[in-house]
Amino acid sequence: MNSQSILVPKISTLPVHEPRARAIVRWLVRKNIIKEELTTCGRTGNRMGYALADGARAVVLYPQALPFNEPINGLEIIYKRCIYTPAKGFLEEAGCPQCRKEVGEALFESLEDWMPGHTDNFTCPLCGHEDDINGFLFLQECGFSNLGFIFNNWAEAGYPSISIPKFVRVLH
Ligand SMILES: [Zn+2]
């Protein structure tokens, strides 16, 4: 198994993102979906994450597919600006919500300015429409934000089927 279920806010700069993330962690711990303490159950960086806990069985479609016996089964939280795209077969396509034209090439090039935080926005080179980069249209799920929740190897279990805070969306 090697999957990631990722929740990302639809906004480049989520205000007070660390307290918000901690509130979500507290909620997940209260529901016993994740363990309270950090352990080496992640995949990236220092591999610290919140391990899968028993209550997760109640909130997924296929509890038997939860990775209880896997060393990598935890929730990792990314607190810095990051680009989330599908791992395989990503076409770098994007559409402008105003003129409806394909602007993927320019948009993905502009991430060079977005990544270091010079801007949160992208401006359509064809019609001048400017918005947070997340406001453009993407056929394949992707996200651009200073906060990300990565659930390692939970995808086969069908997570999440629970109602999650409204500012996030589900990526696989
Ligand atoms: Zn446009």
C-alpha cells in the first residue's frame, strides 16, 4: 500500500493556520480517529505523524482496509506553503473561470512566484482575470496552500466519509 488522502484548504494563505490545524487535530483525537501523541508513522520529512486509532473504523467505508498493521499509517500535517497534485498522470491543465480558456502552462509556470510567497494570486494572460490560484479551474484535483493534511495509506479504506471542516476539500 502506498497512498495518500490529502485535505487542503482552497486558499493560498489560510489565516491562523496553525491554531486551526491544532483544532482539527483535537477534534480527530476526541473522535479517537488518530492517536494524541506524535510517532514515526509518517512518510515525509522527519516522519512524525499522528497514528491511526480505533475510532477510525467508524468513519471510513471499508474499515478492514485501514492500515493498522502498516508502519506508515499516520496523519502528517504540512504547515508550510506546498503544491498538492496527483502523484501520477498529472497534465498541468487549468482553466480561467472568466474567459474559460486553457491557461495551464502559464499558471504552473507562475508557481515559481507563488511558492516563495511573492503572491497568492494568478492573473489570466488572456483576459486579465485575477484571483487566488485556487480560484482557477482544475480538471484533476489539486491544491495550493500553507496547510495540508496527509493521511498515509487511508485511501483504500475510503477515508474520509465524515463531514470535515468546510474550508477543506478532498484530494487523492
Ligand atoms: Zn481568462
